[in-house]
Amino acid sequence: MSEPVVFLIDNGSLRPDATFWLRCLADGMGARTTLPVEPVSLLHSHKVPTEKLDGRAATIVRRRLRECIETGHRDFVFLPLFLGPSLAITDYLPKLIEEGRAIAPDLHVRVADVLAGSDPENPDPRLAQMLADQVRGLDPGSETRVALVDHGTPAEPVNRVRNAVAGQLAEILHDTAGKVQPCSMERREGDAYAFNDPLLESLGEISDFAVGRLILAMFFLLPGRHAGEGGDVAEICEGLIARKAFEQIETTPLLGEHPGLFDILEDRLRAVM
């Protein structure tokens, strides 16, 4: 078994669409690299009823890693479908790997960099370019405001990635759109998490920003209860329109839909191979 087992890992979702998208990306990566790439979530997805997943159950890292170890595999590569160094990657994944190592001390594991790369202050510029492509697809004008929105995070390095990408995006769009404002969909309570501010729901309170048309540059990869159809982001936007903070709000496609994502994933995978 000289060929490593490659897991394309996301955080996981209870919504079937997220699993379907993860499978599509894994298949695409397998076609590009000629390696079998398995779509595996860290959490949640195994709870989705199989009948909602075309009869093919989703799985999670803890379960799938153990199954592979029991069938004799010892060489694994984890390819994170994460924008920044989330606690899921820096804290939870290492615990799962140690669980596997307790079963098989000779376990060999390589974890690729997240999509932004290893430096939160200088994220891979291709992420901003992908967002710029999607914003331009909505035909922005010089008076259009752009908000780069992410979920919000308890990990400050992830927030630094978002802010740095927003800066890169502003440079790319300087001649085709107005101000670019980073914001969070939500955050934990307390001053310790204030680095996530401003929140999406408060954009209407920012001076010289709440004018006319807003484009949301979605710093999300896969659909789910937050970024999916009828999700939390859409609900917050409805509230902004109802309060007349903006006349019009449009959202870009998710980054998982941009073909440039495969280029980044392939680079991350090859770097650890």
C-alpha cells in the first residue's frame, strides 16, 4: 500500500448540498492528480440521512481513519478545504491523528497548508483574485460598495486572513468598485472576540458605506446553513433591506464554485507529496 490515502476535509454540515459539493471537489482533484481523493468531513456530515445523499453515506475523519488503519493503511495526506488556520485544523485534527497513532504507532500523516497558505498576513493572492472575478461578474460600478463577509471566528489568525484578503481585493477592484469592507456573519460574545467586528447586520451603521447597492463577496467555500440558499447570510441581508440600509444587495457565488480553487488545492497537495 505505497500510495497514500488522501482525504479532502471540510468542517462538515448537516445540509446535503455541502456533502455533494465536497464530493465534486474530491472527484475533480482526483482527476487532476491521478490520486484517489476521498471527501471526508471533520464533523456533522455523517448525521445526514443516506437517502438524502443518493444512497451513499457521508463519513467523518475519526471513523474513516480508523477504518483505513484497520485495513492496513498507514500513509495519509490531509488536504484541508479551509480558508485559514481554523481551530478545526490546528486543534481538533491533531487530536484525531493522535487517536489514530494510538492504534497504529507507525502511522505516517502529512497535513497540507490551508488555502490561504502558511502566513495569515500574506494569504495566497489567488483567493482575492477569485473573489474579484465573482464580484466583477455582477458588474459593479464605482459607487457600489463591496463587503467581504466570512462566518466569524474564535481564532484571530483566521480573522487576519480575512482582513488581508479584503485588502488584496480592494487593490484589485480599485478602478471598478467602491470601498471594500470586511465583516463577519456572527461572532461570540465578549471583548475577546471583537476583532470580528463589524458584523454584517451592522453595515448600515458605517458612515459613507450604506449607500444604494451592496455586493457581498462571499468568503465561504461550500453551501450550508450559513451560506446556502435561505441561510443565515440571506436572512441578514433581508433584514438590511427591510431597514433600508441598502437599496439592493447581491451576493457572489461561493468560492467552491470557482475553478481556480483546484489550482490552489493541487499546489497544496503537491507541496506535501
